[in-house]
Amino acid sequence: MRFCERPVLERRVSVPGCVVIGTRFDHRLLSPACIARSDIDLPPGIRRSAPRRQAEFLAGRLCTRKALEALTGTATVPLQGTDRSPQWPASVCGSITHNRHRALAMVALREDFRALGIDIETRLDEGQSHALAGEILARSEHERFLAMPKERRAWLLTLAFSLKESLYKALYPLTGTQFYFEHAELLDWSPDGHARLRLLCDLSDGFPANTEIAGRFCELGDDLLSYVAIPNRP
């Protein structure tokens, strides 16, 4: 029995030049036979981890292999670096994400994009949003959060959380500078899935404070998917 569905093109994500592959999985169905059939070597830390973590890793790498095959014609699986990030082929940039039942991989050629970040989150509930708002939101965001109807606050917090995760995944490899939720601000968003973020600190000469960066998002059932693509301008 398969622990995950066959990875397929995620058509709800549309960025010219990028390939996004997704799957759904159930860690309860993962078995040694599933791992063997995947033909993917689990890093030592993953082999020692719980079945849920093994399933998350494996589902993400299955999506990655399919995405790289679609982009480059070669079905490869990036190794895990010392910081646990995927080591992409020299000509490719990419990002992997998962929650407890979905995994996705996003890849593009470096001649088209400098970096990508993708993140999926299960929508927070009202209690979680109240507890986490102070950690995730900058001051100006928190003011808008409190001004929103209570029934929309959890959605906004999930959106801000996910977009900031996508932003970090895209910018950390480019700048080598770690930053946290309070160092970026969600400026605005639209019903068609466009969003705009602003850095609140200097990350590098190319990404100083007040740099504005576009993001995108869409809803997949009870999940919210966001992504940031940094184009490689000549």
C-alpha cells in the first residue's frame, strides 16, 4: 500500500519558469517496503526519527525528484546539507515544504530565478492565533490584526506566518543572514492571491531594510500555500 499519492503538477501555482509538484500522504501507511520502493536514501537523522518525520521527508523528496525531472529531464534527489537544507544542482534553485498531510517542491533554473521559497500551513484556529500573534506579527501588523473581525484573524495570522516562512526560505540562502518573524511585515494582500512584504532589517547590500518583495498564496482545502520567487534580473 502506498503511503502517498503519486506526485503531480500543482496547477494552482502559476509562476512562468517554475515547476511545482505536490502530493498528499499519510504517515500511518509508511512501511519499510514503502521506503525501499522509493529508492531514496534517508539521511541518518531521518532514519532515527519517528515515522511521521520519515514520511514528511520522503514525500517531499518524491515531489522534488518529479519536479527536477520535469524541469531538467533528470530525476535526481538533492542530498541534505549540514544545515539540513537540500543541496540543489548548480543550475537549479528550489524549495520544499510539507505539513502533516501534504508535501510540495518548487524548482526553477538559476538563469531565471535567484531563489525560491514555498510553504504550506494548516489554517490556525482561533486559540492558536491568539497565542501566536505576538510572536508572528510586527507591531503594525498586530494593529491590523486586532482591527479585523475575530473570525478573520486566524486566517490573517496563517497567511502572515506562511508568507514569512516562504520569504525566509528564499532569502536566507541568498544573504546568509538569519532573520525572524518580526523582521518582515506583510503590507497587503488581495483576493486573487497576490501579497507584498517588506523587510524591516538589513539582510545584505542587495536586500536592505524597506525592500519590498512580492509573494503569492492560494488555499488548498484547509491548508494555505504561499510562495516567493526572486527573479534573476540581468
